[in-house]
Amino acid sequence: MVRDLVIESTALTKAYGPHVALDSLDIKIEQGSTGLLGPNGAGKSTFLKTILGLIQLTSGEGKVLGYDIRTQGDQIRQRIGYMPEYDALNPGMEAIHQVRYSGELIGMNPNIALQRAHQALEYVGLGEQRYRQVSTFSTGMKQATKLACALIHDPQLIIADEPSNGLDAQARNFMLTTLDTTVKQGQRSVLMASHLMDDVERVCDNIVLLHKGKLAAQGKIEDLKAIDREVEIHVWGSASKMEETLSDRGMKVRREGRVMRIGHTGEETYNQILEAAADVGTQVRRMHDHEASLEDLFLVIMERLGHDVKSSDDLLRDIV
Amino acid sequence: MTDEESLETPFDPVVSKEESFGAETPVTGKTKMQAAWSADSDDSNSTAQVASMSQGQIFQQIYQPWEGTLNPRWMRNWAILRHHVLGIFRKGHRPWNIPTKLFIFFVIIASMTDVALALLFGMIGEASLYDIWGVNRDNMYGHVMGFFPRNILYYPIVAALLVGGMISEDRAHGTSAMYFSRPINRFDYASMKFLSVALILFFIIDGTLALYYFADILVMGKGWAWIIDTFPMFIATFLCGIILSFTYTAIGLSLSSISRGRFFPAIGLVAILMGTRAMASIIDALFDKSVLYVISPYDAVAHVCQALIGTEMTYDHPWVWSLISVIVINGLAIYLLANRVSSLEVTRE
């Protein structure tokens, strides 16, 4: 099923003098939840500023919710909710008024903004704390308040920059659940920039991976995991001979005792393994696909990219 | 508890307790509320049912959509202005600290001493004292541009307290992201902040000036001839109040924009205003040259205002030099402000 694109860019490039921060990005982000990944200096912040329509492009073009990022920044920012990574709250204000004011800055009527602020704070779990000053809040409560500020006008797209930054396990769990609920129950789109692969994997269906300003990979997490797909087998007897035979047949094998992981190259992989076992006379007591975590995937992609990123097409071509 | 039981109930059930209270039961801190809620008119024993284990989910997360209409740009700017100005009087807006609010209140009261004294001596019919305090060219100039106490103790200090955290705190707290990730551009942000400070100063300086002038007309029953005679002076003085508010705000906000705290912009503004004047007055006293007063924002504005209102000139150099100085000082301050506001970040500060 092809869903509407919330963000799309074509050859989007941003350079600061000789330094190219974003290099010819062709990105398509569908409705739903998407993780924006990349190591430090990958260009995530520049990309976020670009799609918010805050900085001028060097070349290329892009659209957010159908609006041109070069000329319609105001319309874009009115329709998205941005949750910054760092503190963006006035510590002397009560949470309810902080959220209300952020709604007024979008253009909401003050009375309606106050009403929505109550709803938004209730939604993020701060219903009982809404009249407390932000300075008395814990990090988790501040993060939740920032999310309420982003959600007050019921935006079509929420951009959450490191939403679980500095949170303990319970607060992190609640934050991720809230984002997930916003996507599934609220039918809103979330673009979540994070260093934490587990968080992204829990909330997002898709990822966009940037590296040194270039697009390293984008697509569904499940599809991208195929890059690092392996078949895990548990053998009994002649394990080293089995490993040797598999390697002789051109298969990529990693072995730890009686457990082996063999690179998945297609549906014929299973038969090849069984044939090798029959030849060697080894019992295969268990065989199943090994599902890589997003972190494994990230490391594999980074390893393959090395210091010279080409494009995600090249990356995938090398693997299959 | 056996293993089987522990599988069925993951935690110990709370046993329902029944406690009784009689007339002789001592009311301790622990049972006071229970005794009170179960008090009857007769002497019969009352029972209190102690709540057992709470069940069910109290918090239910439900996403509530909103399909309202968003207001245009002027309404967003109005929100910024209201946020800063109303914060002086009401909760829920910009949290100005108590000393700032108290000092503004004090300055408003102190700025009206001429109003009170003029009315007092006018009403008791003391003509010689009324002439000293009543509305005239010099007194109107003095209301806005008088150095002591107004332009050493009142207006610069109010300006310093107002501009202190105006932009610097947005930089320190990261609240600039709240503005720029919304459809607020940097011009609107800076201009509304500027207008907020300038308006508060304007209300203090020109508001009390207007009160001084119109109270004199109403209470002393001034005639049309007097009004026609003095109204141009009032307008000129009013304009001087605007120039003074603008200049103090421009310098103060530019200092606020290059800082991350309250102290530096506040002390910086007072230091610039007082330091330049002190230096110029020393040079004037030593070498009898008043031209260095052009570097003093207060003196430059005062000189222009003397020319506008038509009071006696206290500077030797041409007033046009001071006018140029006012334009240059404000231009530089606004350039610095614009430059620094454009560097405020959204994603990281």
C-alpha cells in the first residue's frame, strides 16, 4: 500500500562554505512513524532545520506535508509539532501556561489554547501536575511538557528530537508509549531523531539513516534488516568440518561452538545447509532465521559504508 | 504462601479491615478522620470501612484531535506582546520577578510627584509654589529628560531590569526554539520583544507625562488659549519620551542579545549610560568642550529634546550632531540585535 508522503526531498543539498552538511538527499518519508538515525555530525540537525524551513537550501528541493520548504516555512511550522532535544521551557512558568503560550504562538485563540493545554498535559500524563512550575519538574516531566507543547494544535507531523534523552526506564517507556499512541490512535506521523536504536525500533516502522550528510539507507526496518539476515543452526558432531564445508561452498559462516550463523543469500540457503550437513554427517538439531536488531543493522551499515558513503542503492547492491 | 498461590496472585491481597469507634475511643492523629466521618448523633458505636486494594486503571491515554482554525500572523505577534507586558500584572504570562514589579510600581508613583505637587499647590492656591511645579516648558522637559532623579535612578534602572533577561534568557533556557519552531520569524520575535520593553517604558514616561499635563488642565480649569499655547510643547515632550524609550530599549536589548544571563545586560546598560556621561562631563569640566557628550546616549537624546521642546540649551555643540549621534547609536544597537537574534538556534544552542 502506498501511503501519502509527509516529507520528500530531491537532491537536497546544504553547504556551509566548503563544508557540505547535506549532500544531495533524495528522501521520501511516508505517513506513520519514521526514525531519523545517524552518528554525530551526520546532518540530522541540519536536516531538521531544513524541513522546518528555517535555513535556505544550497540546491535541490523538498516538500513537507505538500508545502515547499524554500518558500512556505510558515505554513509548514504551523502544521507540525516540534519537540526540541534540549530544554526549551521557561522554568518560571507553570506547565499549563507554558503549553498554552506555545499554542498561542502557533496562532491559537488564548481561551482555546488554554483548553487544549489541559487536554495535551492530561494526554502526556501531567494532568495532576499542570499547575506546577516547570523548574520543579524532573527531566521526564520536562520532556513530557515539551511533547505537550508540540501536540497542542494537533499537528499532522510531530518531529521529536531525542525524545527519551536523559529519561529513566519508566519515563522512557511512557514517552515511547505516548509517541506510539499518537501514531496508532491519533493517526499522526512522527519523525523521531534518536541515537537509541531500541527506542526507534519500538516506535518506528521506517528509518532514514544519514551518514556524513549523505543518505545511507531508508525504508522499512523489516526490509532493511534483510541486509544482515542470517540463518542460525545448532549442530551436533563434526561442527568444524561442517563450518569448513559451508565455507567451501562459498557461504559466509560465523561459528561459536555448536552454534553457527550462516549468511542468508536466498531461499536456497536452507537447502544448501541441509545438503552440507548430509554430506558431512552432522545432525542439525535446530535451524531458524536470526533476526538482527536495529543496532546490529546500524553497525553493519556503518561498517560497510566505511569512510566513503555512496548511496543506499550501492549499499544494498553490495550485499545481495 | 505456596508457589501455586503466588502464581495466582502476584501480590498479597489487602485484607478488608473493620474498625469500631465508641464514645470512649481516644481520638488519635491516625484515627481522627475516621472517627469524624463516622460520628453519629447517638452514642452507638460507629464502624469505618477501610478501603481495600484499589483496582482498575486510573490513567487512560486517549488522543484527542483538534480541528480549530489558527489565527494569522498579527495574532501570533499579539500573543508575544501580551505575554511580556501582561506578565507585569498577571500570572500565567512572562514571569517577571518581584523586585522588578515592585521597582516599576515605585517608579510610576515617583514619576507622578510633579503631578501631585502641582495639583496640591494649585488647589490650595499657593501661586509661587504652583509656578515651580505646574505645567510649563521646563517642567515638561524635566519630567522626561531630567537627569536627577529620573534619568539616573528611575528610567535607566527600569530599562535595565526589563531588558535583563528579555533575549538572554531565551538563549539560556533554549526557549528561542519554542518561537522559531513555530511560524514566528526572527523579525517578529525581535520586534515584539522590543515593543514590549519600549511600551512599558513608554507607559511609565509618557503615561505619567500625559497625566501631568491633562490633570493640570482638568483640575486647574485651564482655558483653550493655554491649551493651544502649550499643546505643541506637550507633543514635543511626548515625542522625546518615545525617543528616550526607544534608545534605552535598543541599547538594552542589543546587550541582552549577546548575553546568556540577566546581570550583564542590566549592568551593561547602566554602565553605558552613566559611564559615557561621566566621561563626557569630566572632559567638559577639564577642557570646556561639550562635544564629547555625543557619545553619551542620554545626553545626545537630551540635546535633541532641548531643541525639540525649545528649552535653554545646555550643550555648546550643534544639536544636529547629537541627532546624528542618536541615529548612529540606535542604528548600531539594532544592527547588533538583529545580528545576534539571527544566530539564535532551534535545534541546539
